[in-house]
Amino acid sequence: MFLNCHTYHSLRYGTISVEDLVQLAVDYQLKVLALTDINTVTGIYQFYKLCQEKGIKPIVGMDIRVENEQYYICLAKNPKGIAEVNRLLTNYNCEGIEIAKANPELKDSFVIYPLTNIPEKLLEHEFIGIRQDELNRLFDPELKALTHKMVILHPVTFKTDEEYELHKVLRAIAGNTLFTKLTEDDYCKSNENFIGKRGLLEKYSQYPEIIENTKYIVDECSFDFDFKTPKNKKYYTENKENDFKLLKKLAYEGLDKRYPDDNVQAKARVDKELAVIDQLNFCGYFLITWDIVQYSNRMDFMHVGRGSGANSIVSYCIGITDICPLELDLYFERFLNLNRKTPPDFDLDWSWKNRDTILEYIFKKYGKNHVAFCGTNVEFKSRSRFRELGKVFGLPKEELDLLSKKPKDQHDQNSIVQEIYKYEKLLVGFPNQRSMHSCGILISEDPITNYSALEFPPKEFPIVQFDMHTAEDIGLEKFDILSQRGLGTIKDTVKLIEEKRGIIVDIEDTRISKGETKCNEFLSIGKTIGCFYIESPAMRGLLRRLKCDNYKVLVAASSIIRPGVAQSGMMREYIFRHNHPDQFEYFHEVFEKELGETYGIMVYQEDVIKIALHFGGVSAENGDVLRRAMSGKGRSLSALQKLKDDFFESCKKKGHPEKLSQEVYRQIESFAGYSFCKAHSASYAVESYQSLYLKAYYPIEFMVSAINNGGGFYRTEVYVHEAKMAGATIHNPCVNLSEFQTTVYVTDVYLGLMHIEKLEATVKQFIPEERKNNGDYRSLEDFVKRVSIGIETLQTLIFIGAFRFTGKQKHELLIEARFLFSKGQYRTKIISLFDEPQKDYMLPVIQRDRFEDAFDEIEILGFPVSFSIFDLLKTRYRGHVLVKDLLKYHKRQVKMLAYLISRKHVPIKKKDHPGKKDDMYFGTWIDADGQYFDTAHFPDSLRKFPFKEGGIYLLLGTVEVDYHFPTVTITKMAKMPIIADPRYSMDEEKSQAIERSLREDVSMTSRKPYPQEFEIGLPRTKMN
């Protein structure tokens, strides 16, 4: 009888979760229930499963509304019905096709109209919904004549009176209005909650025809869904047989190229993998991925195939990945095995500049009716809950900022804030809006609207209305089409080297992307800023602690730096064993034989499979199932217990003592959920080497490309500094020498117009284009004639020195600009055949402070170019110790002067309260020589000497050399003042403003504190 139920997937309307809705039906002993969220099918699959579990017949449909006006409710008679409703909404969302207000073309759905929208003609499958409080209107003869086409309509939107008020709050949020401004038309009626079925039927007892019509609809509707059958596109060719033939042909062709020496092991591995791929019907999945990569190659794009897909030699042979699984002993079973029923998961990276082109190809090749992005439900986050509620209750901006940014103990505890607290708690976990998954693409065999309506978020690629977990649940596996800036940096560097030097670098040649001597030297000293994945302070510190000087150690480093491995304490243990290989024993020979490369430590997910296989005697397939179960990926506790029992039984058969087996299982249990896929690390390591090779041999071009691709871990200033340290001369933007992006002429680097934030994007693009088409700008007047620009924008260009080619001082140019604009003739672009000669103006010579330019640069670019930031200090003191000497000062106190680059927040355990966290930071700095070093700031020091944002600090601390890597543990620090801004010598407040604007990079974390060495519990002696 409940044909119009809403959940909180009716965004900013419903207040009931899907679980709660079904549970309410159980509580009210209902045998049938309909879910009809407003303009979405987000919850129908979860709803279907829960109803099946509870013995309730599920009916699915949609409440169709346009601009908050309810048109009708659609109830699917069968799966075809929900598909046609999906298409109706998709056409509206994506094609702009208006939804018919009456008599929509729906053959497999019932349509129920509210009394506010009765059509002139009711079709056979169309009915009118009559609410209990509308029954008295049936005395109207016109309405009474339609009772034979009426059904019971009792919408459900909330559970309790409190949730009814929450519903109103949500409606105010949706309408961006004050709670007090809502009208009755803005929200639902106060009786839209569950009531007993018997009581509901009694309301309609005088109209048995209405009750019978309702029962008829309930009986006719049926939604059965097969979750087991894959819904992805089945075949790349026309059938399974041809798919296998093509995949085998491609794999064998690739085998000859990748292994030209007739490698017997490689051929056997290819044949083994092909058999599994064919048996699991995944040939089409491999071929579609191959096809996307082939298009990328034709477009001369760089891509990286990573993730567990790199465990497959077939992937390697057909060019999806570039990692040899034999070289790194990668297990195919980690990627694909006969126990896995869902398709494999390929992660493919492209440059952020090329990704949209790849996406457009996929949509065009496989058809817009079969391709969409996964959706994602964005919840009301903590800050947004307070901010949205504050607006609804009319708080001013200042109080909104306080509520959303400050802890509760700093809030004004008035009655309105208390009301906000109440609703803030209720909104926890509520979806706020649908968005696009960052990379997950679905390619379906049948039209994708069979499963979901599509929406268009701002990115202009359609999305389904459910997330990746629902997609996987119903049999739609995603292709991960990712983007990153590292590949853009590599590709742009290669292009820049060819353009500027005439040198062609084959960056994909593995001889230079793995194991190159100079790269290994750079790795061992952490000289990796700008390089993909290995530039962060933590990673550079790790590389130095390991004295990493080869590809395999880099692969391990790429894995142990991950939070999970560090969380388990394995990072510290790995560093110890790497540096002291003679100070531990392998506690069992299997660990020495299988994990010797990583000193008996399970660093990778593949290691779990190895130990389960070689120590425990279980199959590689079951080893991967064990790994997945422990990492919580879709396995029940009972299934995990069975795997555990099987493991111990197998160990017993192999003759292992129970104590030893328990220790091995404890390690598996500790690391399985934390460890990182080795193939993933290997793919990262190759790209890291590629970028490192370019940094080592073409540092200026590389840093220019890093700047143009938006950098990475650090702000632009740091990459500009790196270019300078590599021998570049850095120049401010110039209208005659700069491009939109930063460019280089031999060793002269001209910052791009892109870095001037106050310049409009169109102007940044137009200035170099106009110069290219019509020659250099001859003067300020010539520039103003050719470029449509306002006086304020022109002044910004003057202040940054973009017209220094004229030889005139800035004040002269500013006066000239004012004069030109006062005439009014240059406010719009003028093209003239006969230019009048440039007039010369005699202006007084003004003595400028030599540091004025530096302050202009900080204001416009965010950092100084004409001078070092150290030149702006009031003091000439540069510290007692420089970075180059730090290793000599182990356990000694040093006083240093340094510029703050970045700081990372790291939680640690409180001394007196082990269960609670305290705060510490790691800082990264440069000294007056421009060299980097790191500091550690413990809670006691921070409380007395906190960071005061960006700038130069005087540091006092003790040097701790940890495995070749010096860190200064800070006891005291103070921010050092810079000179007053000479541009505002008469205004003390303004003269200090620039100092407050100096930047820093801050990384905050909320993870648990890492364990201490004694808590790791990894045996360093042999066990019997």
C-alpha cells in the first residue's frame, strides 16, 4: 500500500536510509514495499537485496519532479520498466528533452498522478493517487467519476517528528533560503511517515475500488535482478572465440618483442595466463583495455599501466603495462585467479592534459548509450554541515566561519547554535550531492540506462546514479582511467629538449628508465624534488636512510613509504635490516628464500601469497583469497575463519610446529591489510626513474616542465628554486620573451604569464599569440594599441617588470599608462595602417629602493625573483652551521637560519596517555646556500615555539643522524623579521603586510600514531 517511499537518496528531501526504510517495513509487518526516490534510482539495488533478505516483495520506481513540482510516480512492472524510466530522466538530464507532464511514453511502468496534475486522458496503465486527507474531495462529482482509476497514495519521507523538522531544514538548504522563509509548498505534509497497514486501509474502506486498484498494481509489479551475471561489455570482437584468438595472437606477437631470446619460462607463463583469462571470460576486458592503449599510442601519449594488472605477463606482452612480472617475481594470482569471478582491475594513468582526449575516444568508440562514469555520493562533511545549517538559521558570515572552522569549545553556546548542534548530528552520513568518480569508467554490454538514469555533472561526462561499490555489486566493473601531472612533466620535458636542444630522448627505453648510474647517485642522496612519487620530504628521507642506489630497492621504498606499511612498523624494521644485514637472522628458511630481497619482511601484497604458498602449502589462488579476506574486501568472518583453519591444517601436514605456524599467521594477519601491490610499486618506480633521468641530465628543462604542469608536492616557488640551483637564471614575466607557460632559452628561464594571478586567462593567452602573429611589442603604447587591457591589469604587468625591455623605470611607465588611458583611445583594441610615431615624455628621475622589485614580485607571484628571500632579512646573520656540514654534528646542538618550505603534521602517542594522540611536525627548509634539510618538532617544543606560518626562522636544535640522514630536533625557534616594505615607508601596517603573506606548504594527517620498534614484534632470530 506504500507506493511512494523516499530515502535520503532523494537528496535534501528524504531523511530515511535504505536500511531503516526496509526495517520499518519489517516492523510494520509489510509484505510489499515500493521505493520511489525523487529523480533517482541510487538506492534500488541495496533496497532489492534487503527486501529479499527480509521476505518483502520489492517494487522499484521513481518520483518524477521538475523544478520541485511533482509530475507523477512511476512504478516498474518489470526490469524493462525501470530502464524506460531511466531513459526518460536521462533524456532530460543529458539531452535537454522536456519531460512530458502527462501521458509519458512508458509501456512497462505504471504511472500515478497526484491530484494536482490529473491529465485530460488517463491511459490504461495510468492512475490517480489519492491521499487519505484528500478523500473528502471525492464528493466532487468530477473526481468521484474517476475513482475507478484511483489508488491509495501514502508517501513516506521521514520517521519521526524530529526528522520532519530535519526534512524542512534540508528543504531550506536545497532552496538556499532561511528556515523561517519556507512555505508549505516547499516541504512535504506532516503525515508522510509510516502508519499501520490496517489503519491505512480503514481510511479507504468506503472506496473498495481504490483498494482493489492498489492491490492490482502491487500484484503486477515485479522487479527481479540477477546480480551474478557480469554486465560489462562481453566481447571486443563479435564473440568469445574470436576474442580469444585475437588476444592470443597479440600476446604471442608481444612475447617475441618483449622476450626475443625465446624465453621458455615467459611462454609457459603466457599460456597459463591465457587459459585462465579464457576460462573466466575476461578476454574482452583485456582487449578493450588494449584498444584504449593502442589509441593512446597512436596519439603519441604516454601512459602507465599499474596496479595488480602489472602482475600479468599478457598485460606486459600486449603493451598495457611495462613491468616484466618475471623480473620481479610477480604472481599472476594476485591479479586474476579461478576463485575470482569479477573482472580484473586495470589502473591506467595518463597526463592530466591528455586524459579528456582518452575519455572522448572511449565514449565515441563504445557508444554514449553504453559508457558512463561511476557516480559517488558526497556526504555532508563536518564543515559543510555547520556552514549549511548556519546559513539556514541566519547566522552572519563571521559566525559561520567560527562554527565551521573552530572546535565546539570556541563556539558561542546560544540557543541557535544548540539547534544547529541537534541537526548537525542528524545529518551525519547523509548524502548531500552526487558527483563523478575520479576515474572509474563503466562500459556495459546492454544500454547502461537499463541500470541507472544518467546525470551530467560539471565535467561534461555522464555519470550513473550509484557508486563504484553498487556498480561492482550488480556486475559492472570499472576501468580506472586516471590522470597525473608526473607524466605531463616527463612528456613536456622530452618535447622541450627536442625543441630547444634538438636532442631526441627515448624516455621509454628501459636502459635509461631503470638502473642508470647518475640516477642511482641522485637517489642515494635524495636529490629528487620534482620527480614523480619520490619528491616528498618523507620519501627523500627514506631514500637517504636506505642509500637507495638501484631499481629494486626503489620499488621496495615505493611500497614501505605507504601509510599502511609504515603503520604496521615494517618501514622501521626494513630500514634496520637494510643497513644491518648481519644483525638479524631469518626466523625460517622459507622467509629467507622467498623474501630475501626484502630481508624476510612482507612488504608487498604478493608476499602474503608467497608465504601462504611456500610456507603454508595452500594454493596461490587461496593465498590471494586469504589476503583479500584479511584486507576486508568482501569476505565474511566465517569465510576468513575457514581460510585460517585450512592454513593451520596445511601447516600441520607440512610438519611445522604450531608455535611457528601461529607466528607466521600473525605476521600475515598484521601485514595483509597494510601491504602494497608490488606491481603497483614497480610501475611507480619506472616512472620515478624516467623523471629522475631527465632531472639528472636536463635539469633546467625538467624543472620548467614541472612548473608548467603545476608542480607536485610543493608550491611553484620551490621548483623555481630548483631550476635556479641547476644553473638557470630566473627572469620575471616579459611581454616580449614570456609565453603563457614558463619557457627557457638555453639557461635563461622566463616565468610564464600563467603565474600572474591577477591577469585574466584570455589576456595571458592573447599576449604571446599577438606577438607571434605581428611581431614584438615596440613600446608600452604599441602594446596598449594591440592588446585589449584595463588600466589595473596593465599596472600589474608594469609592477612585475613585463615592460623592462623599454629601458624605462616603473614610475615612468605607470605615468605613461595613465596618460594613454586618459586619452580614452586605447580602451579598445585599434588596428591602424599608419601608426603615429611614439611620443617621448620627459619625467623626473626617481630614486627607487633596490628591494622594491622583490616586494612587487612577492605580492604578484608569491615569491621574490630579483633577490633571495634571505636578502630581505633585517639581519646579516646566516646561522652557525649550513646544511653541507650537518653530518659532522651528530648529537651536537646547532644554530641555523632557514626558510620554511613545508611542514607535515604527524600524530604521536602521548607519553602519559598511550591511548591518546599528541601533535608533532616535520619541517623542510632551505639554508642560505639553497640546500634542503629537515627538522623534527615534538609537542613540548611546539607548545613553547609554534610555527607562525611561512618565512625565515632562527632554529636551535640537536642533530640526529639516522642511517645517513640528518634531522635537527628543534628545542627553540623564532620567526625572523624581514625589512619593511619600502613601497609603503609612510604606512607601517602596509609595510608589514608582505611578511605575513609568505607561503608554506602544510600537510595535515589524522592517522593513528606509528608503533615504536618494540611494538612491532618481528623476530630477529631463528624459530624452531
